Amino acid sequence: MNVSKLKELIKERAQIDAQNDILTERSQNDQYNILSLNLSDTIDFLNNCSSEELYWVSELFERLSEHFKSQKLIECMEKNEKRTGIDCSINIEYAKAALNY
């Protein structure tokens, strides 16, 4: 996984106006393309990312869950929500629903 590129994309995402759907979608797709390559690498990233990085990546939890179909990934999301103190419970609920879909 290209962690430095992913971190760069997350920083860029943080600067995008919430009303700019086109740039938001492009940024999320670019992040997803990196995170969806390998489950182990994605879990490693989540276990080591900052709270701000987790906040932005949590936008992709549902999509990643649909892709990987992994209970281990859901558990990682929950663990890192607690570790960072970032409330991404809604995104985790969507990820759980996607896993069971």
C-alpha cells in the first residue's frame, strides 16, 4: 500500500469544501482505490493512522466492508474508533449492514 499517497489524499480531502460533491467523490474514489487493494494493509493502516486520518477514511467504511466482506475489518474499525476517540459509529453501522447484505 502506498501509505504516503493515501495520507496525502486524506490531507487533500480535509481541504475540500463539503458542498463540492465532485471533488469529494474523486477524493474518496482515489482513497478507496488504495485501501481496497489488500485487507491486511488496510487493517494495518487503520491500526496506525491518526484520529484525523481515521475520521476522513471512515467515509469509506461501508464501501470497504462491501468489498472485503470481513468481520475482522469491522472489528478493526470498532477498535480504532475507541483508540482515537473519533465518533464514526454511524459509518461502522453502515459497514456492518453492508457485511450482512
